[in-house]
Amino acid sequence: MDGRSSKRWFLLASCLLSLAPCVSPQVAVQLGANRLLPLEEVPDSHDLRPLASSENLPRPIGGLTPTGRPCAAVAQDPAAHVDGSTAHTAGQISWKLFVARVLQDQKQIWLYPRSLAQGERWWPAAVVVLATAGLVALDARDVRYFRRTHAFAEFNRALSFNHTVVGMAAVPTTAYLVGWVRRDSYSQQTAELTAEGLVDAGIPALVLRDISRRIPPGSIPPNGEFDDSWFRSHKGPFYLGPGGFPSGHALAAFSIATVFSKRYGRHRWVPWVAYGGAAAVSFSRLTLQAHFPSDVFAGATLGYVVTRHVVLRNR
């Protein structure tokens, strides 16, 4: 794949993912008089809570609603019959509560070792630690290949630092603007959750980079030792930290992909585009000699786990 094709693919993936909020499902609401409300008369295709009162809920058929859920469950969760895969409440997702949510999330993140000490949920952490340790052991061998080869020159120009940053930022920004123009609170809240995921995962990543202070492989001389990369970096913006472990690009890419895949998973193409774009961004950090493989793996894992199991939990 040459540079132009790579750039076009990445831009197309960013545009498709950005426009996921525009692809509204064919919505029809069954009213009490068994009349179908046409799609163009629905005020907001995602947020149908004003119509989901006890009088307007779908009539039960044999104790079940048309979605197949028990009547009592729908009565307790009026919005569930619209999109059962995602339950959201306006009071839980708001810029006014952003700082409070981040603080609550950070408490859950930093208290996670306590659950490990109690013998809970230890095996996922063990798998991640062992996989990261294995990649660290192989880092020196892997990066030598990307140092020697010129096969990714065009790919690197297409997915440069600036191009990937702009592409990733465009996804939640476009979703928020689309939601603002269409008065679609669901799209706006998706962008807010994306920002929350980036901040939540970025804080522990900043701490790790400040501790590890790992230099990128591109900073090691041709005859240098790739194994000697830890605790050597002393430069870096305060918001990124001086080190490169874990990768901020991989963290951001997989955090954004996780939010959009979860929120718009009813469109089957969204997870493929989202995680495909995240994988391309992460791989570019290797070909650009900006990170070691273990840096990329740690960043991608941190971005996914924090966003999926902390930010999107119960939302």
C-alpha cells in the first residue's frame, strides 16, 4: 500500500467514523392508538424519552413488548425499547458533571490494586502484565527491523504525527457538531464520553511516562543498545510526560474506537472502521520509530480497558 492509498484510507476511515452519528436508524414509534409515527415526525431519532411515557409504551403481547423484553422491565427503563444495547441518561452525561465523573473514575482506577489484593479479577491483569513483559523482552529485536527497512516510507508520510492527531480529533469533534446542529443529545454525549475516556486513561499514562522515562527507538544511535532505553528521557511536554511508555497515540486511538464502537455498534461497519483505524494509527508508531511494540501494546490496552470498563460502565 503506497503513501497516497494509506492516507486516503485513513482519511476515509476518520470521515466514516465521524459521520456515524448521521446514520440514523429507521425509527418508528408505536403509539397507544396503534399508529406508526413516520420517521420525519420524530423530533430526535436517538433521544425518544419524551415519547416513552407510560401511555406511549408499546402494548404488551403475551406479557412481552415487541422488543421481546418483559413489560415490567420496559416500564422501569422507558428508553430501553429504543436501543437496548446502550442505556444513557442525560443527568449522568453532562459537561457540568465532567470533573466529578473524572474524579470518580480515577478513584475506581487507582483502587483497582485493592481488588487484586483481595483475589478478585487478577487473571486479566496477569495476562496484560505477562504480555507486556514478553513484548519488552522482544522490543530490541523488533525495532531493528523497522530501523533497517524503507518499505513503510510512504505509509509513514501518510500517517505522520500531525495527520493522525488531526484525524483522531476530527472524530469526536464532528460527532459533537453534528449533534449540536441536529439537536441530537446522543451524539453530543458520545463526544463527551470520548473526552472523558481520553482524560481518564491519560492520567495514569502520564504517571507511567513520568516514571519510566523511556526514550523512543528513533533516538537511539545506529550502534546503540536498544535494551538501554529506560529512565533516559528528560524532555517532553508537561501534558504528555517525558517518556514513551505507554504510547499516547495508541491510547487515544483505541479509547476513541471503543466509545464509538459501543455507542454505534448497531451499525456493523462502525467497529470494523473504528478498530481498523486505531490499529493503523498504532502500527504507524512502530514504523515511525516513535515507540517500541510494548509501548504501543500498553497504550492500546490502557485506552481500551479504562474506556470500556470504567467510562462506559453503566452508561
